[in-house]
Amino acid sequence: MSLTSPSPPLRELTGRQRRWIGGGYLSMFSSLAGQTVFIALFGAAIRAEFALSSGQYGLIYTVATLCSAVLLVWAGGLADRLPASWLGAGSALGVALMCVLISIAPNFAVLGIALFGLRFFGQGMLTHSAATALGRWFNRFRGRALAIAQLGLNTGEAVLPVAVAFGIAAIGWRNVWLVAAAVLILVLAPAIAYAFSNPPDGKRARAAGEENPDPGEAHATGEQWTRRAVLSDPLFWPVLIGLLAMPAISTAIFFHQSVLVAEKGWGLLTFAAFFPVMSVASVISSIAGGWLVDRFGAYRLLPLLLVPASLAYMVIATTSAFWAIPAFFLLSGFTNGANGTVMNAMWAELYGTRHLGAVRAIATSAMVLSSAVGPGIVGFFVDAGVSIGQQAPFFSAYCLGASAVFFALRAQLGHRRASFLTRTDPV
């Protein structure tokens, strides 16, 4: 592999840059309340409270997430126009409001509205605004900046599942949502606003004549793809469809984890206790992935990205043994950690940063859409008598098929990346 760009050590980061990365970390952590891995912990309690089957609850979740994906296509472009501090803090407050709403939901209609808001502000806008800002502000450090920010999600995945499981048992599921709202309002939203302040493309920096500490080739050339141009790019769609494997499949499994646990005879607390295994694996792969992205480019990592996940799904397809729990979390974590880093860096590498918010909005909306469809489809088949273990071989096949597509496209992606500096703006 040849180097695509210099990869200076992290000690060269300035204090402002470290603060911006910290803002990404806090945004990712704050998004947990809108992520399936968090919401799914309340699945059994919510279904019991509102007398919903797995399929019915999955349908409500699917519709809420679909609406979130549709709105995100438009709202994602705000990341190109609004300061990251405003958008990040505002999205965190939106998540907090939805936490309050779900805690007082009297019926499944209000539950659906709350789930829509959690998915839109949490899974959607908080992660999108952070990844867009870091992708735009960093070049030589882009992969590692995104990887460090991704650790916020990994931290939440390691700490919150067990804490929530015990919290539900101690104070009830509705009060746990109120605690989450309080933390978001009092701590996380103000911290995000401060961390993203004085960015390199902000008014204060422009007025003072300050330059971006880590400018990239996209800032110095005319290579800036518009959303319309990206949609007509023949490379965009196969890459996107492949990268949707994890949000669709992983979301479905964790959303229906109580069903999987009952099917395998494991116990919910036992299952939740192994989330730190996935988090540790995610941290390792995220950091390694960020370093490799900065050294070699994101496109080179694509063919191997989904292989661990395909093995994880074969584990749950073939055994109910106790060892399958840590094996599943370990293998899933290796793909989960690198997936966000590689995917977020990919769009900036291929399409520039000027319209990165609008371009990422397409990918993020598709990701949210796939995470909506996954639980609905899996829930439908569960209600029809097809267990998650019986569905898992198809999950594995999807991942292996996507890997084959990535391998076939590696030369074209490499040519696109190599010619990045010499091309003109698509129109």
C-alpha cells in the first residue's frame, strides 16, 4: 500500500483542534439516547406497558425511523449553513425533549412521536453534525479525528446498557428516561456548544484572518461535488448499499435483543453484561481504522470491513452456547468500530468538503432508513415463526456480498481518489 497523504503524529494537534474532537466525542456519546442499542433496552418494558407484539413494536419503530430519514434529507444540509456549536447543542436539547416525552407517553401514538424525535435528533442530527464538522475541519488527521469522536459512541455502548438495565429494575423505565434528559440538558448540551466554538470556518476565525490548522486538498482546489452530482455518480450507490449492511442488520438484532435472548435462553442481564466486549473491540478497530484511513485512504479498507460482522451472524445462526455471546459481541465490535470511521471519511475523500453536509445527509438518511427497515422486517419474520437465528445466515450472506462488491470496485475507487486533485467541479 502506498501512502495517500502525510500522517503526522497526534501531538501536533493544537488545543483548538483537540477541543473540536472532544465536541465530536460528546456528540456521539449524547446520540446514544437515540440509538437502537439504547432504545432496545426498554423494548420488553415498553411492549408490556402498551401490550405490543414484537412485530407491532417493530412497525411503530420503523415508521418513526422512516419519518426521521425523510426529514434528515433536508435537515442534513443545515450542517453546511449553521455553526456546529448551535446545531450540536440544539440537537442534544432535542434529544432531551424527546426523552421527557417518552417518559410520560400515555399511549402508542405519543410513543411513536417520541421515537421519531429520538431517532431524528439522536441517531440522525447529532452524529451527522459532528461527523460533518470533523470531516470538513480535518484533512491529515481526518481518520483519527473521526475515530476518536466515534469513541463517544463506544463509551456509551460499554457503560449504559448495564446501567440502564439496573436503572429500569430500580426506578422504572420511565424514570430512566428522565435521568437521561437531565444529563443532556445540564451537562452534555452546554459542553458540546463550548467544544465546537471558534471553528476554523467560523466568523471569529475569518475576522481574525486565522487559517485552518489542518487544511486539505479539497479546500485548495475546485474539487467539490454537489448533492446532485453525487446522486448521478455510478460509484456512489453500490458503495452506499454495501455500507448500509451494519445499520440495517445490527440495528435489527439489537432492537429485538430481548427476542434473541429468549430464543437462545441466555437472560437479558447476562447478554447486556457483554456489551463492554463489543465496546472494547469497537475502540480497537476504530482507532486502528482511523490510523489506516490517514495512511492509506478509506477505500482500501472497504473489502475487509464487513467480514467480522458476517462471522458474528454465523455464530448466532449456528449455536446457542454461552460462548456465542462474547464471540458475537467481539466480532460485531470489530466491524462496528471501523464502520463509522471509514464511512465518514469516505465521503470527504471522494466528494470534497464544501457541500459535505448535503452529501452526508444522503448517506445518513439512507443509514437511518435502513435502520428503520431492518427491525420491521426482522420483527415481521419473528411473528411469522422465523427465529432470528434462522434469519442470521441471510445477514451473513449480505455482508459477504457487499465485501465482494467493494473488492470489485477497489480500482475505480482508487482512481477516483488518486485523481482528486486534478478534477474539476461536477455540475
